[in-house]
Amino acid sequence: MNQETKTTFDNLTAQLASSLKAKDSKAVISSLANLETIYKNLVDKGNLEEATKYASAIQKFVNEHSEELKTYTSGNATIAQLVNGIASLPATAGTTAEEAKKAVSTDVVNLASKAIASGSTTVATAEEAANLIKNAPEAVKSAANAAAQNTAANAEKAVVDKANEAASNAKKKASDKVNEETTKAADKVNSEANKALKKVFGN
């Protein structure tokens, strides 16, 4: 990568790492969208070779942080799509401009910060990267809120499922106990009946 792209990569990945550490899903969404949209912008400017090198670098970074990202992707469809989008970026030497142009969806660009969505390929400082997150579009807020609600709903469902499972287990235990007692009682009756028959018939 040339120095400008490397600086952009360094600043945006540092911002993503910081957002992951802060457990800020809004900032994670914005950071991932910015990273992916830079690829599109490089391709649109005719820097295909630069774009593929950049894609390899961000894929490696996302891969290295896969454990941290997993905590977000399970309950957040937007983050899962962004991570998959980055993983699927054409990054080989034989990539055509057409393949590269199709790789980044409009949905991703809509989540990117205004300057990057407008075609910028440069993020010169860490401060600039942080400001991009602060000025994230409304779509990011909506996606983060939807994710938070989804997480809350999943947590609630997990509690209900656990309660139902406990109730079901208790019911099964009680049912097993009744069956066990019934079997014991039936065995006792049969045993007494056999004793009585033996007395009558002398066998």
C-alpha cells in the first residue's frame, strides 16, 4: 500500500479497535462501514491494485479481531453483514474492476461517514478517524438501536426459555416420580396377589 492508504488504514483500524474495546456498537458499525467504503472509493478512483492490497490488510485485521467481533455479530445483523462484506472483498491480483465495483453495497455506503461516503480515500489523523465516528449518519444510530433492542429481546427470550426449561424439567421429575411410585404400588399389589394365590392353591 502507498503511504496515504496505509495511514488511512492505520487510523481507521485503530478507531475500530478502540470502538470494540469501548463496547460501542454504534462506533463499531460506523468504523466497519468506513473501512469497507474506502475500498469502493479506491476502486472508483481507478486504484484497483491499491484497493486489493488494502482489502487484504483489512481482512487480516478483522480476522485478528474475530473473537471480539463475535460478541457483536451474534446479536447484530448489521455488524455481521459488515464483517462478512469485508471478508468477501475481492483481494486477489486477478480481481477485475467490475468485480471490485460490485463488492460494496449501497447499504454499506449509507452507513459510512459523510466524507467517506462522498468518495474520500484519506483519513490523515487519528483525530479525523474519531470525528468520522462522532459524525456518523442517522442510519448508524438506527442500526445500533435495532441491535440493542434485538439483544434485549434475545436476553429476555433466553430468560423465558430457561424458566420454561426449568418448569419442564420439574414437571418431568414429578411425572417420573409418580410413574415410579405407581410401578412400586403395582409391583406390591402383584406380589401380594401372588402370595394369596400361592396360599389358596398351595403352589
